[in-house]
Amino acid sequence: MAKVTYQGETHEIDLARLPLHEGIAIQKATSFGAVGMGQALKEGDFIAMAAIAWLILHFRMGKDITFDDICTGAHPVNMGDFTFEQEEQEETPDPPAAAVAGTRTSRASG
């Protein structure tokens, strides 16, 4: 989980646990799936950075802007205006993954 601050507003974001509609919107806008998006961000891809800006501004902060508004400069965004602060969390297994693992174990032993 990360805390993101932009122009004095702070919101939490966990890119590993996006609501499906947000992930689909990003994929439609960028053609990046989850793995591709992560890799593109690591490589400093500007389209991926624009998608993160849009995710924060549109979905988290409720601003009425489109992905194209960011890409064309109709809504100028400077990534330096964002601050990201990573929160430390206890390591716990993902409940769906734990349930699947438990299902596999019971099937294998059954």
C-alpha cells in the first residue's frame, strides 16, 4: 500500500489490488495488462506514468478528466507534483491465494 499526495490531497493506492473496472480502464487506455503495466513503470514508460496519474486523479480523487486529457496536455500533469510514500505492512497471505492453495491441497490428498 502506498500513500499518494497530489496538490495537498492524500489517498491510498495499492496497485496489486486494483478494482477490476480500474484495471480494465487502464488496459483499454494503454494496452498494458497487470504484468506489462508493472514492467512499463519499472522502465519509466511515460504512457504507464500517465495511466498512474489518471488512476489517482480520476478514480481516487474523482476529478473529471480522461486519460487523453493527460496525454494531450488538456489537463497538464507533472509527475514531480506527486509524492509516493510506501507503507510497511505485515506479510499476510492473500486470502484468495490461500483458499486456492488449500483447495489444491485437499484435492491432491482426497
